[in-house]
Amino acid sequence: MNTTFITRRDLPRQIIAVLLGGLLLFFAITITWTLGYQLIYAGRIFPGVSVAGVDLSGLSPNDAALKLNQTLSYPINGKILFRDADKLWVASPAEMGMVFDPSASSLAAYDFGRSGGLFGALAGQVTARGLGSDVAPVIIFDQRVAYTYLQNISTQTDRPVVEANLRVEGTNVTAEPGQLGRSLNLDATLIYLAAQLQSFRDGEVALVIQETAPKLLDVSSQAEAARQILSQPLVLTIPNFREGDPGPWVYDIPVVANMLAVNIADNNGKAEMKVGLERVALRDTLTELKNFVDRLPANARFVFNDATGQLEPISASAIGRSMDVEASILAINDALLRGEHTVALSVGEQQPSVADTATGAELGVVQLVGEQTTYFYGSSEARIQNIVAAAERYHGLLVAPGETFSMGSVLGDVSLENGFAEALIIYGGRTIKGVGGGVCQVSTTLFRTVFFAGYPVAERYSHAYRVSYYEMDASGSVDTDFAGMDATVYFPLVDFKFVNDTSSWLLMETYVNVAARTITWKLYSTSDGRSVTWETTGPSNVVPPPEPLFEENPELKRNEIKQIDYAAQGADVNVTRTVWINGQVYFTDHFQTHYQPWQAICEYGPETEDPEKKAKKNGQCLSPNT
């Protein structure tokens, strides 16, 4: 008897051999089953395989295609439902661009259990045999057709974003609410549609609607604010109103409505509607008001009482004002939103330098330091009116220490509205009638007062030709020493300026004696000991006037002669002034004047015979050689 012993060393080899043998047996059985099964059903669909629920077991692909074609009517009779709220749309799969392919579907069924490799084929065969397998039908989906259908739906579902708005018609305010925007997402909806068609079942396909919210959905509160703004007239006032101040200004509701504006602003990334008066229109309105509101601070005006040596106020000081237009715009809109309709403008105030209570000792106005008088015998009533009107502007006026005084800036607008009349003026090389003729009598008087008081002259212009008014003495005779001592003002082109170069204020007083035909200018301050000496060359380089000019004037009658300009000799005058203080020369200045020779001009009526002879007979426009 032979006994075989298995050693511990041979045991692992035997286990591996058994496993390999088992594995080879498994593969052999699997291959045998798979190939054998396929041989049994060669050319036929495996049992348990269906397409869209139609059993195709044991059928050839051709027979299966015929059965599918006869059985499946889903593309024609199927129903696809689309819904948007209470709106419904129903279409067949064919209307969606779906076409069923029975041949390709039967081939797909035939291929089931024959593909996927050895194990894939085996798994398919077993699954179909045991549980049954439904193969997805093969369809052709023309998305262009579906896209067109969905586009037609979108015309009924889509709506634009509408921003809330305020409509102002006259004084009526209407709030128009905003609207959510809706848009059908065609591409996303197509994805859901394709899945439903592939199921070969009736069903509902969700419409993918995207909503877009407006920046402003509700503006009812802003509408109420607008109605509140238009509920009453707008009244603008000056703060700290005093008697004599301009205003108030009342703007009726229709005027306010025309300025009402609605703006959308960004508030930390969120749109916000603001209601108020439109800034440009309001700025234009306030800019016009600024002309009435603004004023420079005005010092009190005084006269010096020679008997008491004290100042006596004749005109109160005035606080200066300056409107801040931009700040006023904000104040008005803020007040209107608070329901306030009477709004104070944003106005800054400037205090005057000299109040009514100032004394001569405080200002250094304690004595007379200069006085001059000029004469205007033979002046017309209009010329006298202009002298009085201009002189009044300077009576009681103060000039600050170190100030350069501009006569023109105080004179202001020379117009009929401001009390001036038409009289003869020099303009464009002619003596013509114009508003303000005679004002230069006032400027000439100031020039001489300043000249002899010893104050520096910063700007001075002479007349184009010698004017007898400015060379008259008290007797009415012409004193040639006064030639070159005139000053003209035609502001802003021509001005007269002087400097108060002392440490004291300077008070000016003007007195016009119409009956005596005189104007006197006085200066009060504190004397620093200055005195004046002066020299004049008198008229030199004298040039006779041109021959008279005769011109026809159709407005005159036949043989009527009218002299409109008068001859004057041309000349040069040089004046030298020396100002002394306590025996020492303080400064010396020179005033050079050139006067043009001036031509006499006479006008005559049409058909006048020998107008020169008639003028000579009347003593008009005489030749300088006569």
C-alpha cells in the first residue's frame, strides 16, 4: 500500500491550481452560454427586450421595425403641455420637430445583449431574460422647429421691464408703478422638452421663465411728495428781513410745476427716486434774484458839524448780503420735502466798517482838510439836474485809510431811471446830447479838492477840448490858470481815482447851490501838516480851431441855422504839484493835458441859401480868422 503525504510546502500550490481551474471553468461556461445564446437567437432580438413598452422578443430587426411602426403613434398622437399661469399650450411631438425612427430603434433592440464585451453582453442577456429591458426609442429631434414654436409662446409670456415713473401734467401728478420683466429662456426649456420627448410619454414641460426686477417698482411715496410740493405757492424770503429789504418772492403753483424734476440716484447700489425742483431751472431763477438780494456793506454817512466838531449821522449803515445760490437750491428742495413752502434763502452777511454810532474821534475825522468850489454859470436846467444828481451820491461818504477811491464805482449807472437828464456830452469827436452831461463838473470839483488837499491822484483824464465851465472863476470870467485842472468820468471806461494815504478816515461833503451856480466839495479828516504848492504853464502850443463845418439837417426848416458844436483852441498845459509835510517835500507829481483844437459845427435846413453868410449874420460858427 502506497500512501501520499502532502507537505505543508505543497499546499499553497494546490490551492492556486484549484482557483485557476475554477476560473477557467467559469470563463468556459460564460463563453459557451453567451455564444450559444447568440447562436440560438441569431438574427433575432433576445427575449425580454422592448422599445417604448412594445415587446420585440424573438423578432428579426425588420419585423421589429414593422411592429414598432404599426404600434407606436406617439409622435402624431402624443401631447406635450406647456403652462404659464392660466395660459396653456398643447402640441404634438411632431409639432415640436420630433421624428421616430423604427429601423434604428429595432437595431438598437437587436444590439441589446450583443454589445459591451463578454460580460456586458451576458449581463444584457440575463437582465432581459429575467427582468425585461426597455430600450430607448431612437428619435430625431429638430430643435429648430421646437425653437420656433417656443418663440411663438414667448411673444405671449415675455414682457419688458418697466421702471416706475411719475408723470406731471400741469399741476397733476400721477404715479405709474413699475413692472417685472419676464423672458422665456428658450435654450433651458429645450433641454426639458428633449427629455420629455425621449420618454415617449405625454407630459408637461416646464417653461423656464426668467424675471428681471425694475430698479424702481413703487413710487407712490415720491408721488405724494410731488403733490405736497405743488400744494401751495413757493415763497422765498431773505433771512433776518428788515424794512426796506427786497422780497418776499412768490412763485405760483404752475411756475413751480414747470420746475419740478424727478431724478433717479444711486444710494449704496440701490436706485432711489428723488423729487424736487430741477437744479438748472432753479439756479437760473436764483441767479436773477441774486441781483436784488446781493449788496455791498455800506458805511453810515455823516456830516461834520463845524460848530461842535462832532459827526452827525445822515444815513444809517447797511449790512452787506451775498446769496449762496447752490446752498439756496439745497435749502429750497430740503424744505419742500419737509412740507415747508416758505423758505429763507441762504444769505451770508457782511458787517459794514463804520456803524451809525461811530464818532469823529474814533475815525480821525476832526477837522476840515480841503475845500474847493467850481462854477457853472450859463448851464442848462438839464445840466444842473445832472450836477445835483451826481453830487448827492458823494455827500457824507467815508474813504478808509489807505483806500484808493474810485469816483466811477460810486457814481454807478448814469441813466434817466437814476435821476439824470439829457445834456451836452463829448462823444465820438462831437459834442452831442446824451444822458449825464454835467457830471464832469462834479468830477472836476473833486479833482481840484483832492489836488489842493495834497492827496495822491491815481487816475485822471482831461476832456478832449477846453470847456469854459471848468476855467470859470467866481466872477464868471475865464481864468486860464484853471486850464488843465479838469477831470472827466465816463465809467467804466474813464474814471477818477485818488488815494487816502493817511491813517485817518476821510469824510466827503458836497454842496450844490443852484441859485448861485456853484458846487463845493469839502474833505474832513485829521491834518498831518501837509500843504501844497503848484505851478502851471498855462495854455501853450496854442492851435486855432479848424474852419467851421456846415451840415444839412432835413429836420430843420429852410433858412434855419442851428449851432451844435463850438470852436475851441487846442493847447498843451503842464501842471506841477509839490506836497509838503512839516516843511519837507512829501511828493511831487505832474499833470500833462493835451486839448484838441475843436471845430464849430452848424446845421441848416434844406434849400437854405448861403448858410455860412446867414450863420455869420447870426453870430454863429464864426471863422477863427474873423
